[in-house]
Amino acid sequence: MRIVFFSTQAYDRESFLAFPKPQNAEFIFQQPKLTTDTAVLAAGAEVVCAFINDDLSAPVLEKLASGGTKLIALRSAGYNHIDLEASQKLGLAVARVPSYSPHAIAEHTVALILALNRHLTRAYNRTREGDFSLRGLTGFDLVNKTVGVVGTGQIGEAFARIMAGFGCKILAYDPYPNQAVVALGARYLDLDSLLAQSHIVSLHCPLGPTTHHLINTSSLAHMQRGSMLINTSRGALVDTPAVIDALKSGHLGYLGLDVYEEEADLFFEDLSDFPLQDDVLARLLTFPNVIITAHQAFLTREALDAIASTTLANIEHWATGAPQNLVRLEA
Ligand code: NAD
């Protein structure tokens, strides 16, 4: 069984090679992203292992299926990037890693909040230049602040738990309230009320037709002046030009992003030798009150191990006719 991995970095190889291979499996690690042009690299491979910025649109899936692929093993929890209608029509099974480490993403979310609040990037650069002044570095206490958690599944719950530990008041919005979050003292309310009452808003819901541009000009207008928005979920939850307008007017006080709507051609690559072609991202990077990380919230040793072991188990189960963690259209 040939398994072709796309978008692989050194840490992917290390984590997958640390586990026993499924029976008769051959691993082929490809560094390029999966696209219509690179799909040919999977010719003859029964299993394609893909990551979040791989192109899993109908034309790519058609190429994979005609090359003999039978299973798409996603190394991610999110599956908004695969055309499930096409995969089902083509008879391709799709498996994902429903949970690896919600703590990895929740803790990175908190890292963004603390770094923005206490101006850590500015302070770091300043002290390295021998500038030990404190002008412009004033932060705020987190205790007693109100944190709005949009989406209280595994990650939202882990994040709410940490923020409750800081002494924050937790507000939540989710069509399916989570009793563990209620037990933290959280109050569920509608999205507009959550946005209006929160000092910090953090997005932890999946991307889908109902959540695309959930944060837009109108929802930003509901947020408090000077509040903080964090998105470690999926880029297209946020209408980026609308957020830039809110930053320019000062209505939005801080922005922390680990994801970006147009990240697919940028993130995970070293493009530092080239002019940045994305003018929207370039504008975002000019704000001192914005921190952007390149989709690294998942990147802990524990999460990588869990991604590798679950993905390999998914492949093994599928190969023995007892598939697990399948993604279907009706899901
Ligand atoms: P989960 O399925 O456990 O929780 C998602 C929650 O969102 C559920 O409770 C669901 O009811 C809720 N939800 C659905 N639609 C909603 C809506 N319209 N408004 C508010 N809530 C809604 O998923 P999870 O494991 O907590 O992951 C959440 C998201 O985090 C994933 O979908 C993925 O996009 C993102 N993620 C990012 C990284 C990263 O490295 N940055 C890593 C893993 C996951």
C-alpha cells in the first residue's frame, strides 16, 4: 500500500516515522502542496495523506481517483477544504483526525492574547536595541475581563477553561451549548450580545456556509471599541478588509490571527526572499496591534504525535475494512 503525503515538513516526517507503519505500507513524503499539477505525484498510491492547505477540489480529486487513490487521509480535524460531494461521487473515502490536542490550539490562542495585551513583540525588539523605555507598552489586567468564546467544542472549551483560570468572565455562543463550559460559569447568549459585551472575542467554530465571514462590517460594529479579536480557527471566518477598516478607525483595538483567508499560497513556506504579493496581508502586517502567526497553533510535540498515530490508525482501519473517523457529506 503506497501512501503519499503532501505538504510535508521535517516535523511531519519525524512524527510519522516514529510510529510503526501499517502492514505492507510504503511512505512517500512529498514536500509540494497537492494541486492539479502535483496530483500526478500520487499516481498508483492507494492513500493520499493531505493537510489543510492542500487543494482537494473536484478536479484534483478526479485526478487522484483516476490514478488509483481510494482513501484521502486528512492530517487535520477541519475538512472544509475537501469537496465531499465530489469525493463521494468518485468513491473516495475521507478520514480525518477529529481530535489531537485541543490544548495546543487553546494555549496558542492565549499566547496571542498575552502577547498583544502586553505588547511583547514591541518590548522584545526594544530591549534588543538597548531601548528600555516603557512608552506605549501599557496593558490591561485579564482578571474580571469578559471573554466571548464563539464555538465551544473541544478547543473552545479548553480555551474557556484557561481564561476562567485567569479570572475572566466567560460568554459563549454555540448552537449546541456545552455543559462543561456552563460549569465554568459561562453564560450562553446570541452572537450580537456576546460581541457587544466582550473585551476579547475568540473564534473556535468550524468554517462552513453559515460561518463564512461571521466577523464582517456589521458584526464588528457590535463589538466594543478597543476590544480584541482572535482567530485561530479558519481564515474565512473573518472578512479581512472589514477588519482592516476597523483597525484603521481604532474601533478594533487588537487582532491576533493564526489563520488567514488567503493563507494557502503563503503559509508554511519561507517567502522571505520575495516581495509579498498579498496587499491585504501586507496592510495587516503594518499595524503594531496585530500579531499574525502562520497556522502554527497545532504545532506541539503532543499534537504532532496524536495526528500521526490517529492518521496511521485511520489508514490501518480502512485497509482492514473497518474504517473509522470517516467524513461524509451528511456529517
Ligand atoms: P469541535 O467540532 O469540537 O467544536 C466546534 C464547535 O463549533 C461545536 O461545538 C459546534 O457546535 C460549534 N459551531 C458550529 N457552528 C457554529 C456557529 N455557527 N457558531 C458558533 N459555534 C458553532 O471542533 P474543535 O476541535 O474545537 O475545532 C474548532 C475549529 O478549530 C476547527 O473547525 C478548525 O477550523 C480549527 N482548528 C484550528 C487549528 C490551528 O492550528 N489553528 C487546529 C485545529 C483546529
